Amino acid sequence: MTSDPAQAAAPSSAPQLERGLGLLQASALNVANMIGVGPFITIPIFIATMEGPQALVGWIVAAVLVLCDGLVWSELGAALPGSGGTYHFFRETYSRHVWGRALPFLFIWQFLFSGTLELASGYIGIMGYVEYVFPGLQAVPFGTGALAASLALVVTLALCRRIQVLGWTSVVLCGGTMLTVLIVIATGLWHFDARLIDFPPHAFRLDGKFATGLGGAMLIAIYDYLGYYNVCHLGDEVKDPGRTIPRAVMISVVLVAAIYLTMNLTIIGVIPWREAMASQEIGASFMERLFGRGVAVAFTWLILWTALACLFVMTLGYSRIPFAAARNGDFFRAFAYVHPRGRYPQVSLLALGVVTAVFCFFPLGDVINAAVTVRIAIQFIGQIVALHVLRTRRPEVARPFRMALYPLPSLLALVGWLYVLCTSGWVFLGITGSVLATGLAVYWIRERLR
């Protein structure tokens, strides 16, 4: 039997990470990442994309898309477990081609933007809830942007620990996350009023406006689903990855899809959707409507716990991506540094936290849209192609997990990603193109100087 691909690819002297994540911990990492604070900050934006509750169609279509894409992640993660997720997949599948070294570098480059934008969106989004608990916070010098950036740095420093400690911490944080959403679902179902879910005229007319709105709704929904693959970034630290990774991915997708749809329905079954569209802190407004401000403030602390749980596990997983690339010589060498006692990628982790803090000063809507569109172009579409390359050009690689009905799910995922990308708008397509162009330029300069 061949050795672990990640270990085979790395120099024998490279520091190795500790395998301490089982199925429970791996699933908790994914679920905490996926649920987090996403729905509590995006429901108003989400409803506004289609100007009505028909936007829930976007949740369902996006769930099908991420389920199909989850099968791509599962097969790649089981066959090629290693730190870095997509980077590792690209390196193993494209390395035999002339342009094979450019794609892994380009992925890491765009990730420094898309990954940190995604993290920053969480910190920006919870500021509305912080202001709900502490009115008048805008009077603080530099406003909520400075507070969001400070939180990003605090969470980053808290992650400077051994992986076994962090794995069990993620289970505890995930428990708080599940408690928060279950409270919303239970109270929402108890007070649910179906009469509030009315549709505007011509809500389901299949025209250009509906198509564009559906793409926008899917983009927001995809943002909330992001994280079903988080464990793949920690492949070097997963026990029995051939079985654990696919199970963790599929469990998290199915579980969170059901939770999200139910939670969205219950919220707009309590707060009229026209009012919900204008809310800056929909979770707090939901509880205040039912139980008053005192209970709403207490519940807001739970939402903040959920947000920090999400951001905690996201930063943990994402910090391994530049580290893995640098360890293999495909990114700047400093990112490969491992703390001698804690055995965590110190430089990669701290760099991610600093860039995230910088993006905390940008508008939330722009940050979310840019994070998703930049990632689609290289990561999600590139991985689908990588799976087909692996199956056709790398028959020697063992595949403990095989996608059912191959290649249909991967082709459905490809169509879905292209649809969301094409309906994102020219501004964000331009941002995506700029990130890719600068990445290619930096890669070319780096290669010339080596």
C-alpha cells in the first residue's frame, strides 16, 4: 500500500501534524462552520434578492448544489487526504502538467482574498448584534469596524493551541451553535403564523428578473452553506480519513440543509418578510417580538457564541491551506513555519488573522459577494475538473469513497457554479478577474526570481 499522499509529497524532514480528529470532531468542525452566524446576518439580504419569500427556492436549489459538490469533496478528500484541501488536490492532480504548479499557487493567492473575506463577513455581521446589546457603540472611536478587527485578532490568538485541544473545543462550540438554532426553530414553530408568508404579485414568473434574483439568492445561500468541506483542510490531522472525511461532509450537508430551511421558514412565520428585509439583527428582533427585549438580549449572547464558534473553526481550517502550500514549496516559505511546542502553523495562522482584520472595515454585502464569486472561479470549478483528471489520469490512486452516479453529480455542480458566477454582476466578476490576474503576475515574478 502506498503512503499518505500528503506525506509522500512533503520532504521527509518536514514537520508532521498530529492525527487527532475523529468523526464526531470532524463533523462538529463542519457543522459549526456552516451554521455559525450566517443565517442570522443574511436572512434580510437573502429575502431582498427576490423581494419576497419565494427566495426560499434559492435555499433548496443551493442545497442540491452543495450536496452534489459535497460528493466531489468527499471523493477527493478520501483519496488525497492532506493539509490544504483544494491546494493539496490541485497539487496531486495537476502536478504532471506544464501549468500544474501555477494552479496550486493561484488557488492559494485567491484564497488569501476569498477566505479572509469570508471570515471578515462574520465579524462584520455580528456587529449589529453587539450594537443591539450595547446601544450607542457607534460613538466609539473608529466604530464597529475596529471592534470587528480586534475580535478577529483575539480569535486568531486563541487558536495557537494543539490540535487535540482545538478538536474537542470545536465539539463544545458546536453544542452551543446547535442550541441557538434549536431555540429559534422550536419557538418559531410554536408561534408560527402561515398567513405572514404571502407572495408579491408575479413572484414565480420565469423571466430575466427571476433568473437574476434566483442567482443572487443562491449566492447568499451558498455563503451560508460554506464550510461543509472544512475537515478537508485538516486531512493530515484526521483519523482514518478515507472513511471519516466523506461521512463528515455528507452528514454536515444534510443536517444543516434541513436546519436552515426550517429556521428560515420559522423566522418569516413570526416576523413579516417585508419587515425582516429591513432588520439589522433579525435573530434579536425575532426574540424581542415573542418575549421582549430582556430575553432578546440574553439570546443575542447565544448568537454571538454561535458566531465565534463558526469563526473559530473556520480560521483553524483555513490556516492549514497556505501552510500546506508553503511546506511543499508552492508558496512563500515563511508560511511553513510550525510552532515548536504547540505544533500549529504559526505564521500562516497569524497572517490569516491580520488580513481578516483589514477586511473588517468594508461593507458586509460587498464582502459576501466578493468572497463567494472569487472562490467559485478557481476552487469549486477547478476541483470538479480535478476529480475528472484524477479518475482518468491517476488510476494508481486508491479511492476509498466513490461518488454515486458518477459523473452526474459533478456535472450538476458545475452547471450550478457557472450559473451563480454568471449572475453575480459585472463588479464582482471584475474583482474575480483582477484577483486571478494579479495572482498570475505574482506567480510569474516568483518563478523568475527562484
